[in-house]
Amino acid sequence: MANSRRDSETEPESVFPRELGLFTDSYSENSRFCFCGHELSITQNFGSRLGVAARVWDAALSLCKYFERQNVDFRGKKVIELGAGTGIVGILAALQGGDVTITDLPLALEQIQGNVHANVPSGGRAQVCALSWGIDQHVFSGDYDLVLGADIVYLEPTFPLLLGTLRHLCGPHGTVYLAAKMREEHRTQSFFQHFLPQYFQLELAQRDEDVNVNIYRARHRGARPTHYPFCC
């Protein structure tokens, strides 16, 4: 994006602060992606208002590819996505048969809702809701089968809030999938080394060296060692 509005495949670290909302150019871009046989049309509304919520990040694409390769079964599963931004991950989960709640801060909901309307057929189970970590997670039930997040671990002050939200939302036998760009300057690794293992059994499910993205799978500590809630 540093040189072209279509440079969505790369993410130079030098432009990341601009994605936090420190620029004023505003424009919309529609991109197409194909996962699990679904062609997704995702609108990204770039500008200072949405900041990091505007774009489809590498971690979201890596997570969608992972679900496709692993043939993750969302059918009949109660699913929630955190910090959804464009909503691409939650939309794919809904198209794959999940009963999905897609969440982010209020400023991102219009963009997510537009993408849901553009991709999820009438009757599909995808709802869009505001959720502020550490504030209103208790409005949501604590029995989700799958809790999803892509590139939501990048602000260290939010780590305790995110951890508390994950603890509440993930059911006793549920699974958390977090895809994260491993940015040293944002201490992303610290969340997975020191915060999440306090309450969750953690596994590195995939490492994508090309884009520096890790995908982690987590379950509550003490949960029965049964199969993960998907069939491969």
C-alpha cells in the first residue's frame, strides 16, 4: 500500500503506523478472494476513521487458507470472530456452515455489515455486533465452539483485555484460533509466550515464513483431551 492502492499482499513495517490512522487519504477498494470454493468480494474503506480496521491483513488471508487446507468443519458450530475489521474470516466461517457472530469496535461495523450483505446469502447465519474487549464481553455467552482472531495482537496495553475476553467467550471444550503477524516492536510474541499460556493450552498450528504469520490453536487448560471441534 506504500506505493499502490493495490499493494495488499505486502506489508512493509514502515507503513504500519499509517495504518493506525495517522493519515487522511480516504478511498474504497474492492478485492476478490477465493477460499473453500467461495468467491468473496471484500470492500476495504481506507482512511483515518477506520485505521487498522480498513484492510484485509496477511494474517486474515493466512487463517482463511489454513481453514481451507485443513478442511475445518464449521457446520453447526457456534463461532465468534474478534476484531474482524473487514469480516473476511467470519464471513468464510458462515459460508462454511457456522453460526457466526462477527465483532469489532462500533466504527468498523458498517464496513463489516456491507461485506456480510455482499457475501452471505439471505438466511445465512452471520450477525454483526460491537464488542469492546474487557468491557462488554459478558454481554455474549461463554460457550462458543470456535473463537477466531486475525492480527488482533499488536497493542500491548490490550493484551490483558484480550486474554480476559478469550477466557470468557471460549467454551470449556471450545477452540481459539489466532493468526498473528509476529511484530517484534509490538511484542506480539509476548502475548503467546506469557499471557495466553496462563489459562490456555497452546499449540503453534502453522508458521508462514513468507509473511511472518503464526497461527495458534488454544484450548482452556484442564479441558478434556478430546478431539478438536473439527474433522480433518
